[in-house]
Amino acid sequence: MDFPIDAHDVEYAENFLASGDMVTAFPLLKRLAEMVEEYAETECVANDTTQWFSFNDAFERLAYRRVEKDPRELIQVPAPVDRLYSALSFAYIRQQDWISARDALMQAVRWNPMNCNYRLDLAEIFRALEDTQEWASLSYSVIERASDGRSAARAYANLGQFFLDEDKPSAAAGCTRLAVSLAAADQRVVRLQNRIMAEHPEAMEESDAHVMGELSLEGIPTAPSADIAVCLLMCASDAAREGDAQQATSLTVRANNLIGEEACRALVKLIHESDAELAQERSHDGAGNGE
């Protein structure tokens, strides 16, 4: 049974949404989602060996495998289902139907768990619904999945606000410093900076060792994920081998912005050494088989 929708269907509905034509966009998005749900109920049933996803590219697939350590076969559906649910969520938000918007965006995360924008938008909906624990939990989940500095910065900024609300200024100061180092101009980061300077300026005078120690005690990573950076650089290496210099550069820049150029250079060196060792092993195996 063929998948019931394709990328063109989603793009067609997104265009109406982007133009503000909610009368056309909303029922169209709802119908497309219903078609996906009817199909998935019988054809995309997850089990111990198989799961279906709507990843955007090879990087997201590799990153999911590395972060989640999911051993199942990952089957890519032939349509951007995650984008469909994200658009449907936005349509519900336009109608101020927060519960339906939440449910639609949860489906976007289910189909593409590596898209951090979905997680961050979902976190804001939970905050609007006054569920601050889920807001903080989703923000935390972004840190180990973020593949660009801005997403990681937004996550740290959210957690900084959460710690201020919990009267934990040192942890909030740690989040502020990390967020500023990743995306100083982001509005959420600026708001956090302004708030902590107004409410707890003394916390910003504490040492890095102290505030990062407080963050560690709260269970918060004090740096974005090196695993994600490795995935970005591995995909950049693949793109370079395939002659796609633009994609290779884009992925490398994202890794640099995430963990810094020095750390990236060290990871690139390790990746090249690993590739060389693997090639040597294959060469030896081939020679042995030929004898």
C-alpha cells in the first residue's frame, strides 16, 4: 500500500498557511494528517525490530542512531510528515487552540525526534499551558540533540529562566554564560541576561568553576553534545568525498558553532585516523582473502 501523501501535498498546504489563508490551509492540513494516521495505524506499527521516521537528511538519521542508540531498523517514510504536523500545530496556534497545537507538535517530534525547533516550540506551548516542568524537560532534551549553536543557546536560556524561578541563581548564571557563548544576540539569551543582572548580579560575578559545578549538580550538561558534532563532521566528510563542497562547509560550520573550532579540529583528526585505520583493515582483509 502506497504512502497516502507526498512532499508536494505538504508544500501545497504550507503555502496556504504562509499566505494567511487559514480557511483553505486548516482543513487541508487536518485531512492530510488524518490520511497519515489512517495509514500509519496499520502500516507503520512500531515493534522491537522496526520504527518509521521522517528525518530531513542523513545527518538526522545518523544523529538519532548515535544519541538514542536505537538498534531497530529505521524506515524513512516518503513524505515530510514531521513538517505536516508542525504546520498543523501552527494552524492550531493561530486559533489559540493550545491543546490541539501541543498534540500536533508532539506528533512532529515523534516523526522527527532530532528536529530541535519542534522540541523548543513544544516547550513554549507547555509553558503557555503552565506546565513548567515539561517546559524545562523539553529544553533539557534539546542540549544532547542540538546540532547548531542557536538551538543549544535557546535551551540553556530556557533552563536559566527556570532556575531563576526556582531561586537557583548560580545554576542560572551557568546557563547564561553557556547561552551567551553560543548565541549572544538571540532574544531569549538577551532576556535571560537582563533578568539575571537585574535580580542576581552577584551570581554573574561567581567563578566559572562554581557556576558550572552547580549546573552539573542539577544534571545539566555544561556543553553541547560532542556526539552530535561527530555526526556533523562525519557527514561533512562524506559530502566532501562526494564532491558537495557547499554541504561539507555548511555541516562543518555548524559543528564549529556548536563546540568550537579547536574541538572540531581534534575531532576531524580522530575521524580521519579512524577512516585510515578502517581502510587499512579492509586492505589487509582483501589481501588475506586473495591468498
